[in-house]
Amino acid sequence: MAALTAHVHHGFSAVRAFGWALLAWTLVAGIDAAIAKRVLVLNSFGPDFAPYDSIAPTFRTALAQRFDTPITFVEASLDYMRTATDKQTRTFIAYLNDRFDGTPPDVVVTFGGPAAQFYLTHRDELFGTTPVVLGALEERFIPKTPLLPKDAIVGVRVHIPEILHHIERLLPQTQTIVVVIGASRLERFWLGELKREAASFTDRIRFEYLNDLSLVQMQARVAALPAHSAILYAVLVVDAAGVPHQRRDALVSLHKVANAPIFGIYANELGSGVVGGPSWSLREQAQRVANATLRALGGAAQPQPQVDILGLQPAVYDWRELRRWNIDMSRLPPGSEVRFKPPSVWEMHRGAVVAALTALVLETALIAALLVQRTRRRRAEREVAGLAGRLVTAHEDERRRLARELHDDVSQRLAGLAIEAAALEGRERHAPDAHAAQSIREGLVELGEDVHALSYRLHPSVLEDLGLAEALRIECDRVAQRGSLHVRFDCGVVSRSLHADVALCLFRVAQEALRNVERHAGATDVDVSLAPAQGGMALAVRDNGAGFDAGRDCARASLGLASMRERIRLVGGRLDLRSERGNGTSLMAWVPLPEAA
């Protein structure tokens, strides 16, 4: 029983909570309904008929965004394409009154001349004291009926000669203008206005009006126009066959088959096939109607009705149509706007182009820096090479000087002392110190030979006297005479007048190579060859010694090997060293002859 009571109590609580919520929603809805402003929108045609198909939605959006209080829109359209009977008119008036159930709207907004004329004619039967805003009303249709102070007119001024002059400006050879216009009562009115205002152009332009054709017949006509023709698309609500045409479908269908450019008077037709030019902006009209409606809803007192007349807007063009009909863009009025132009490569890929250019600039800067660095390095290498060459030259000059001093001075003085020691030894052959004199003489002779050998090593004068081949042969014999190596020398035809730098370079390389074989190779045989080759002179020194790992040990090149490479480089030659452990070593040097360099 307790459980059932709790359940029932819970059920009553839920019902009571729902009741309170329903009551609260009803009160809020009632408050919103009381606060919300109601606006009656009366269209001359259906909401889907051009050119007014875009003005009402733009107006509703602009008004709702600018007004703080919620707005309720009630929209109705006249069936202006057919003549309404008195009964139909009464029925429509009763329908509008029933929509508001005795409480008039806060403001009435009409679009187009027919809607304005209808409302002002029957204002007393509808909402006589409610402010009215007459929108999208061409100034020819501004009513003579007195308006209330809170009323407003937002109209337009369509100057037909201005549009015709614009066509002539863009197409100065125009001879025929075909006017697309419908057959309704409103369109018949505009047909008369067009003929009247175009009269001043008939001396140079022939006008053809298509008001007595169906849309299908219009399509056939605009597809077969003569040269130097243009098409003015005025307004097409109902064609001669009585067929209504909604939105801009008729304009699009004519554009598909037309063989001449199409011009219009409404800005919202741009992009549907018209070339463009000065036009009537329905969007601007909608914004101004919204402003006038805001003033009416605000309830501020004003001494008289507000009148706002909008003229043609600055020229705007479709780039695709200008290009299609080869219209020179230099003929466009100053300050014109061109739309629908495909973006350029720069506009489409601006980020990528900027990034690529930045990378290119950075890469160019890096390359420039590397080139500068390479130039500096090469300059430094040349300076080092020049210094090395000067050092080698200075070294050779110093060796030559020392060799000459040893040979011409020290050797001669030692020879003189040896001769005097020999004479002293002869005079005192039986003297007690005769043995000492002999020892001195022998020492002086041996010292003289050593000094002579040192002088030869410092600078072999035979190289200058007998030539490179003979100097190498003597050097090989000297090495062989020391008894540790068997040296074979093979020489081709070598001129004795070989350039001194080349001869000295090859001799020093051979001398250093033989010294390395004696000291480090542990060889028993060594072959030395000299012969002309490839426009230069080739020297080869091969031994049967222990060899070494050329790939590893050459990385720690000795001073002797470095000296050989530098000497060869200074005369523009090349040096090749090959060796394997246990297979001996081969050194090949080639230098160009000065005549072939």
C-alpha cells in the first residue's frame, strides 16, 4: 500500500510539473506574441517572379538583423497577370483582414507599382492608419494620393536613354537593338515608355520589340539577328502566349541561343547572361526599404512622408561576356567593376609563388656565398701554392749555394791540407810521429770525399753539365755502390737540353724515391726508367720490397712524399703511387714539357 501511495504521489507530482511548464510556455508565447512586430509584405507578382524574386528575401533578412524585437512577416502576392474582378478583389481584401484578425499590422510594405497602387486604393478597407512603405517603386508610379506622415517611398529612377547611350559606348557600330519585353499590363506600360524615350535614337538605330512573341519565338529571333545588333532585356513576366516566366529562366534560355550581346537594367541579372553596365540594384533597394521600415516601426514622429529615390548604380560587368563578344575593356566607363574574371596564376598560387621566390632568393644567396667562399679558397690555395713554390725554389737556391761553397771553398781547402799532410808525411817518413801524419792525411782525404758527396747531394752539378739522363744514371750507380740494392736504370731518348725545372723536378723525385727504398722498403732490386710519354717526360721507380697499405698509410703522407707531390704540382704534372703489402711499391711521375704545356 505504501509503495502504491508513493507511486501515485509521484504521478501527481509529474502532472503538476507538466502543468506548470505548459502554463509558463503559454505565458511566454503570449508575451512574445504581444511584443513581436507584425509586417505585411505585399508583392506585385508572385515571390518567384523576376525582377522582384530577390528583393523580398533580402529585405526580410536586413530588417530582422537590425530590429531588436522579434518580427512576424505575413506575405501576400497580387495575381497581377490577370485582370481581377470586383468579387476577387473583395475576397483578397477579406483574406488580408482575416490574416490579422482585427488587429492591424505594425507596418505594410509593398514591392512594385501594382502592389502600391492596390494598397493605396483600398487602404481604408484594410489598415488605414498603419504606416506603409512603398518599395521598389519607379518614380513614374509614385501615387498622387496623399500619404500619412509615417509613410515612406523608396523608389527608383530608370533613365532609358542612359542605358541606350551605354550600349552605344561599348558597341559604337550598333545598328539594331532588339528589346525583350512581355505582354502584361505593366509590360505594355513600359513598352510605351521605351518607345517614347528611344525616339531620339531612331535616326541611327533601328528598334525591334518582341512583346508580341512567345518565349520560343523570341529564342528563334535572337538566334538569327543581323550583324551589329544588341539585345536589351527589359522585363519578361508574361509572354504573348500568356505563359508566365519565373525567376531568370527566360533570360538564361535566351542567352544560350543569342548571337548578340544582351544588356539588362537589373543588377541581380549579372552572371545570368547580361554584359552589364549601369543598373538598378534590387539589393540596395531592399536595404533602403528595411531602413524606412525600421523608422516606421520605431514610431518616431515625422512632419511628412519620407521619399528616397535611387538612381542607376555604377557600372558592373561580367568579364566572361566582355570576352565572348570581344568588347574592348578600354571602352568601359572610368571606375567600372569587372566580375567573374578567373584569378591569375599569381592570385591562385600567391603563397606557393612567394615561398618559391623566397627559397630561390635564399638559394641564390647561398650559392653566391659559396661562390665567394670558393673564390677566397682558390685564392688562398693559389697563395699557398705560390708560397710553396717559392719555398721549394728558395730551398733549391740555398742548396745550390751551399753545394757551391762546399765544392769551391771547403773541398779545396781540405784538398790543400791533404796535400800538405802528404808532403809532411814524406819528409818525416822515419820520424816517431810519421804514423800520426799519415792518419791526418787519410782523415783529410776521407773528409774531402764526404764533403764532395754532400755537395753532390745538395746540388748535383752533373745535372746541369751532362743532363737529366746521365745524372740519374750516376745517382743509380751511387746507390748501387753502397751495396744494399741492385739498381737497374733504363732510359729512352731524352734531350740534354731538357728544361732545367723539369730536369731538377724529376731528379729530386727519383732521388727521394731511391732514398725511401733504401730506408724503408727492405728491397733487393729496384728499377728506374725515364722516357718521353704523352708530350711530356715519364719517370718510374719500382721495387720488390715489403710494400705498404697505400689507402691507409698515404693518408699520413711523409714529408718526402709531400715534397715529391708539391714538386710535381709546381711543374703541372701528376704523381701516382701504388703499393700493396708484400708486393713492392711503384711510383710513376709524369710532367709536361714546356713546349707541350
